[in-house]
Amino acid sequence: MRQAALVTGSSRGIGFAAAEALAKAGFAIAINGPAEDEELRTAVRRIQAYDVPVVAAPFDVSDTRRHADTLAFIEDRIGTLTTLVNNAGVGVLQRGDLLDVTEVSWDRCQTINARALFFLSQVFARRLLAAKREVGLFYSIVNVTSSNATAVAVQRSEYCASKAAAAMVSKALAVRLGPENIAVYDVQPGLIATDMTAPVIEMYRQRSADGLTLFPRVGTPEDMGSIIAALAGGQLPYTTGQVISADAGMLVPRF
């Protein structure tokens, strides 16, 4: 029996890179995007090239009413899920003074980045605990949060707050699921070149070269995909609840 993963927000960016790395490792994959569109179909076709079971799973992660039915749909097509990668996320509607943050932007960040992650993980965990698990397979939840779970970006304060909430959810899940031998990890990317960071990435490339990060470069989705696949594959045995600071040392205290 092979491992199988749902990767949310996997039609592009870090999510797609994670799905691709997992497929290379032999995982069956459910590719998720908010809609059945060409981007999602293209992602599915690209993953099919790795000769693993693949299914498109278009759904809005914030619609908690669909979580249970969607997981059942996925498992009917690619087998019992062993792995949930909560990657789907959104940024702020507009960068600026936190004194000007709107309730709409705050609620959007919390709904996608924290609330959806919590309740999808809840449904996934319930399914795992209710089913017979295969000896020898590694079961895990890998949450993709952000270095902004701890480091303030004052022009994106609502985003930071939502990622801090998601980081605490990761810890709570690890405590609850550890006795069930289900690992939980919190991957906190730093400066990664994605569609979300495209408007500011050149500035951060220069800041990285100038010493903001210990490695003088920004990260790539493929960097994150490799990390996620290693965690989901049980390559860090006897670990759970860890924060993986995937930020090239950006947050290392220095004088």
C-alpha cells in the first residue's frame, strides 16, 4: 500500500512543488485549487507524469461543510489518505498601516490561513482515528505557515496574526495526535519566490544578498517541496511538533 496525500493550494507555487516532490517519492496525490480551472488541470497533468495515482480536488478550503465529503471523494479515487499538507493561504488585501487594516482583510486571512487549516485537520484526524492504519506507513499533517508567525511585518499585521494562530494550531494538533503516532509539523517559509511575493521579491533578493538571510538568496518553491516531502515521508523519525524554520537563517539572532 502506498502513501497518499492531499496538498491544499497545490495548483501552483509551494503547494505544487510539494505535490511534485511527494509524487517523486511515490505518494498518490490529490491536487487542490479553489476551482476546476485550467491551472488545476495543468497541475494534474504534470503530476500524472510521475506515474502515481492523481485526482483533482477542487474545493474552497474555507467551506468547512465540504471537508468530509471531499476527503471521502479523494479516498475513493486514490486510496486512504496518510498525509495532509495544509498549504493553501492568502495574503493581505492591501499592505499598509495596521491602524488602517479592515475587518474584511482580517477575516479573510483568519478564515483561510487559520480556521480552514484547523477544521480540515480536524476532519482528517477523525478519519485517521476511525480507520485501520497500515503498519509501516507514516501518517502526518504538515502545515505551511510562515516566518511571520513569529516575526512581525507591520504592513501585513493581519497576515502575521493568522499565521501565528496556524502555528499554535500545529502545536495543539501535535499534542493531541502524538499518542496516536500521527506526526504534525509546522514549516515556516521565509522569503520564497512565489506569485504572492512577486511584487516585492526583487527587493528581498537584494536584502538577502546584503545579509538579511544567512544564505544570500531567496528560497524557491522547490526548496519548500523537498522539506515537506522529507517530513511527510518520515525522514525525521522520532519527531513531532517541530517548527521547521525554512528561512535560510533569517531569524537567527545576531549582533
